[in-house]
Amino acid sequence: MVRVAVRRPFSLVLGVALVAALLVASPPTPVAATPVATHDALYAAFGRVFPDPHGCFQGAPTKSPYANGDVCAGQYVQWDEAMAGLAYLEQLFPRYVQVINLREQYGDHRDFNGESFRTAGLPREDLSRDQKDLYAVKVTDTRSSTPEEDREHFVYSLSIHGIERAGLEGGIRAIEDLATWAACEHASAPATVDCAAEGASPEDPRRLLDPFDEEGRSPTAGEALGDGVMLFMLSNPDGWSRGDYRQGGVFYQRYNGNGMDLNRDWPTVGYADPAYESWSEPESRGFGRWLKFVAEERTKDGHFAGGIDLHGMVTANSLSYTLLGAGQKDYRKNAITVDTAKLMFADAEERLTWSPHVARAEDCPGPVPEPFFGQGRSTAPMCTVQWGTVWDTIEYQITGGMGDWIEHPEVGLGGVGINNEMALSHLAPNNIFEPDIVQLQIEGNKSLIYSQITGLLGEDDIAYEPGGHIAYLEDPQRVSSDGEDFVVPPDVHDLPTQRNIEGTEVTGAQGFEFEVKGIPHGFFNQGMTVQATFTNARAIGVGAGAGIIDVDLVLDYCGPAPGEELFLTHQHSHEVLLDHVVAAHGDAGEHAGDAAHAGEATDQDCTEIGRYFNQSPIYSQAGAQIEINRPQPGIYRIRQNEQRLGPTRYEVAFTRDDAIPGWSDQAPYDVSRTDFFRELNRFV
């Protein structure tokens, strides 16, 4: 259905109002609600599968001259619209686009140990969860003469925070750009595609950084897809679906259905915030394991070339912050990273300054804390792009970020990892669509993606030219560790795991207790997952049962069961197995003592071993999940919580594998303070 999009005033979170000029809209233009083309007739009418917010303006003053499509998008692309549009895009360009359902294509693969490849899920009223499959979109030329393992691989994470729509809006349209331009270049586009309007043909192919690439540095789209493989991740379907206005969504959601920030959930090197456990969530674990599989099995050297985690922020003194990854880099990789950032800046200075809201570096206001709009004063226009380390730009640090994981050569993908923050995102209440701003964000994210592909596909030799006399001191002292690997007790692999435990309480105020069995009882539990699913009377959002939970879920260990002594299921290699005594316990069969309320534990008896917290009370949380490797036998307690008013269902599952896969407490290391200079010698 085609309808008129009415421009609405909008505000920033924290009550910052935009300058009135931002809200001066052109006369209402007939547009489809989003719109998305899902068949040939709609494509002919729209001119693109995913038309731009400025598609209908055809380069009018203060509108983007680079917008695609013949109609204007009037709303964010919703989840099912994206799925339908991407399926049609794959149908249009099967040579270049593959939509990958990870659950269907890899769920039974031997390398993934039954990974669900589904989201945590938003809550339903019956205490079940609306889980969605995980999807990635692969963009490459399947007919390229370059073997796929010899092509450079890239990954782009689209809106891992569901409220930060800029990544998805830009990334989905970048997919369409690349496939469309490559098809026109190779004369393989279907008749419905207007290659003349796209500015791409076999005689005059479209370069990624056109029309600003005067030196011809950037590859054509066909060259990029012939020499590269681009993987676009739809990173947070729960947070995306939460804001679907057609289903009564109040606003989009930063977190997944478990209330977890997925950009704190990646394994990285160094200090880790103890509130987070690497890959605790099905989304980050599923995407991460699959990307590692691609790196190890589908590339020649086990590494990706690079990737960007695309985010959004509210206000800043620049439209875009390019944040350089925090991995350990040698001189060459650092030089490539900086060169890529400079290329992003140069392209943005040309691509984005059609807008009155941004200006070139020499014309923007300068070092202001953030732009202020309204009340008769303004620091607008913003600068286009700033780049630097995370601390130098946004002035805070995190642990468990995906961009840092992309960067690391062992734990992650070994590529040039970049995070980006796009300003004027998640405008209150997180679902306001302002076409002028969204168009800027789309083109800003395309600039980032195309600049990185250009920089990493066309690498130059990297050399350091010292001046004068150079000397350094050799420091023979090294610091090393073999790591601390856990030892699984012998002769346990034929033992079964304990049967899963389930129970439902009227409210969270009752808490929940259960007993974990171990080797003395004839069971071997390598991992344990405790999941709570709940509703709440204060619900808002999708469905009446969408719980708004602003309290923690806490798991306590309350010691051995009555009559038993502590038995260490697993030990570090330097530890000694404790003696154990198993007292007569009535029926010592498989199910004895493992039901809910296995014992009456007191606070003095119990020690907190796991905590899962909802990081914002405004978001819909289906529940929470705590995962433990090597659980000790004994009594466990989910702590009482009087704030959880509705029914709560508990599920405790036991596995033969780690619940949190693959991470030792301490990885081995061998370092010296002068290693960097020794590495630098290779480039002098």
C-alpha cells in the first residue's frame, strides 16, 4: 500500500531538542511506508529494492544527490520487510547475493555441536519466547576466477544495538549497491534494473568511491566482489523486532531478549568486566563461531582482512566517529588501520557535505562537547568524521566489544577492526524516522564500508623511514605463562549427564532451589545453563506479556547436599582431588534430590557465583540466562526477587561440553617490553 509519509517532530534522549531548521520539511511526498520491493512490479515502481529516504527528491536543494530509488522511504525497514526484500535481492542477483540462514545451513554441522543459531527471543504471554533464526548476507562474485579462499574477507555487523538503526539502514543498502553495480558492470543485470540510472555499465563501471575517486584508487564493484567476500550480519533480531510499529512496538531495543548488551559479550584479550561472560548469548556465540569457521576453513591464512561494527550515538560534535580497534598491532597493521581511517575521512568530506547539518573540517565549529540545537542557539553544523582510539573519541572504554574481537589474530579474526558511532541515532523514543538524518547516516555508513574495502583490497607496501641515528635498548627480561588448563577427571566420559530440571513459580519472590549431581552420583556435567523466563504486570511493548524487569537474576552455590562433602568436579593441573563421602540419601537413583526446593539454604550458607542483569528497565526482557562451566555438585539457589511480579519458569540444562565454549581462565603468553621495536625492524 502506498501512503503519504507525514514528517514528525522529534527529540533527542535527555530532552535535547533539534534546531528548527532540522524539522523544516518539504511538502509531503507520496511514499510507501518503508518501502521495500519484493517483486518485479514493485521494483519497477520503486527503482530499488530498498529505496533511500531522499529517493523521490532527485537531488533537490538540501537533499542528497546520491540517493537511490524513485520513491522516498518513510520508515525504518522492519524485520520481515528486510527478510522479504533480501530474498528478492537474492532472486535478482543470484550471482552476487546469498542470504544465509545459519540455523538451516549450519545447525547440524559437526563443527558447531548443535549450536541453535537462534536469538534469545522476546517474551510471549505463555512464558515461551519468540526466537528468530540468525541470518547473514554474503556478497561476492560466484563466477570470479579468483578462488574464494584467496579473496579478502570482510565482516560488517549491522546494528548490534537494536536502537541504533543507522547500521542496518546503511548496510542493507550497501548490499544492494554492490550487487547492482557489479551486475551492470558484467552486463548480467536483469532487464528490470536501470543500469543507466545507476551510473554503471561495462564501458564505464562504477567505482566504490565514485564520484570522489579522482585518482581511480578504489576498485569497481565488479573488482571488489571478484577479489573480496563481504559478510553482513543481521546482529540483533530481537532488538530490531521489538520496535516494529505494526505490531505495537513502542521502541527498538538495545539488548537481546535476555536483556544483554551483545557488544559486551565477545572474547577479547586483557581485563574483562566480571559482569559479562564471553559468548554467553546465542547471537554473539552463533555469529562468532560461524565467522571463526569461515576464517579457518574458507580463507588461505585463517584471517579476515577487516570489518566494522556499525553503531549509533545521540549527540556529538561530528556526525561520525571512527573508532580504531584496541588489538595488538605490528607497525604494518597499524599503518594500514590509520590509512583506512584517513580514507574514510576524505570520502566523508565529499560525500556528506550536501547536507546543511554537516560541514567540512575547515567550516565546522571546532572542539565543542556536543552540538546543541534549539532555544535560539546552535553549534550546528557538525563536522563529518573524527577518528582515533576509542578513549580519544568517545572518552570511555568497554570490554567484550566485537570490533576488538575482529582485530585479534588468535581469539578473533585477525583483521583491521573498526567500530563506528553515527550521531543522531536512537532519537527518543528510539523509533523516530527523520529522512534528512537517516539519509546522512545511510551514506555515512556506505562511506565507511566502501573506504575500508578500497583500503584493504589495494594495500601498498608499508615501510618506516627513520631519520638520523636510531638506537634502542634490548631488554632480555620476558614475562610468560603456560596458562591454566582444567583437567577433566579420568574415566568419566561414559557417564551420563544429569537430567534437565524444570519448574515454575507463581512469582520471582519464591526463588528456586535445585541440586546438581556429579561423579560421586554417577553423572558427569561439563556445563550447566540456568534460564529464567518471566512475565511482569508492568509490561509495555509487543504483547501484554512483554516483561519490563529492572532487577538482577542471581545464582548462588550453597555448598554440598546434606551429608556430603565438597567434591571438585574439575581441577587445575596443580590441584589435588579432594576426598569425598556420599551419604545414604534415600533413593540414589537418577532423579533423586534434583527437583526444585532440594534443600533449605540460608544466606549464610550461600555464595554468589553468577549474576545476569538487565541493563535498562525500559526494555523488554524475556528472562535471563546464566551459564557455568564445571558446576560443582551441591545445592544451588536462584535468589528470591520480589520485583518479578509475574510467573517465572526455570529450566536447568546439563551438557557434556562447556556451556561457555572454549575459553581458558588464562591464555598462555610470552611478552617483552621491546618486542614492538623488534617487530618494527621488519619495516625499516
